[in-house]
Amino acid sequence: MTTSQELHDRIAGHNIPKRFLSNLARNGEIEVVTWKDSNGDWTSWTLTELADVTARLTSALADIGIGEGDRVVLMLRNRAEFHPLDLAVLFRGATPVSIYNSSAPEQIEYLVNDCGAKMAIVEDAGFLERFMKVRAQMPTIEHIAIVEDDETAGPDVVRYSDMVGFEPADLAAEAETATLDDLATIIYTSGT
């Protein structure tokens, strides 16, 4: 029987970002994310392409001030951008917090305040509107970003299209900051 100490010793020095980079080194050209684009055509990212987007988002999060121990709320439907955003948060040593895209403003307020999120990343103007209805009641939120560009989003809303324009971060260096004690995710269920 393996003891908890033996298990801890076996995985010491490993984390999700390092595992991602290990897979990237071995399987960079494998398609890992596939989706229909806005024209209805199938498109995909290889692991190398996913890593590039992740590295750019990691730089953007660093520039915003997201770092070790921070919480970042992600409110997106099933879409390709979720994956590099989730990874970028982990590479920064922060914790991604997924919340249901059906959450009402009052639920959003509770979840954000409960986890102490510093940033929220939403999919579109509809999700942004729900956040903005309770924005004043979420004192820990310093930044809100939107994935789909929308001219109604104010100048204080960070745009995903701007985030992916950053120079890529050194993911190997970023991976060194994560530890086994970092939270990999916080998930609020429908019963929360």
C-alpha cells in the first residue's frame, strides 16, 4: 500500500502547467481543440497553437496583475477560448473559478464574493450585463474581460482580442511558480 507521503514524494515538483509543457514537447502537432467557427466551418488548434495562445494570455494576465493565489472567475459557454484562459490562469499561479453561464446576477455576486475573485472573464455582452448589475457589490473584482468584442462594453472592460495581442510569456518560467499546494480549480455546483 502506498502511503500519502510516498505519493507526495512521487509527484513532488509536478503541476498542471509542467504537465502541459511535457505534453507539448512530445505532442505539439496533435490537434487538441476543435470547434465550429463563426462561419460554421470546423477549425482546430494543435497543442503548439494552444500553447501560443496560452502564453499570450499569460502575459496579459501578468500585465493586469493576476498572480499567485488570485482567483479568476470564468463565465463562458463551451468554447475554444475557455481552454487557453483556464491554462493561463494556472500558469500565473492563480485559480480559475468556473461558474454556470445561467447564473443570475445575485448568484454571480455571491460566488465572486465567496471566492474573492480579483478578475472575471465573461463570454459576451449578455454575461457582462449580468456582472455589471452587481458590480458595485463585488469589491474584490478589479478587472472584467470579455471574449466576444462588443462595442457596448465600456473602456474599462479588457478585451480578449487585446489580450491575445501580447507577446508570449515564457511558459517554462511561469510553470516554475506553481506548486503542489496551489488550487487547480474551484467549481461551484448547482447546489452551492
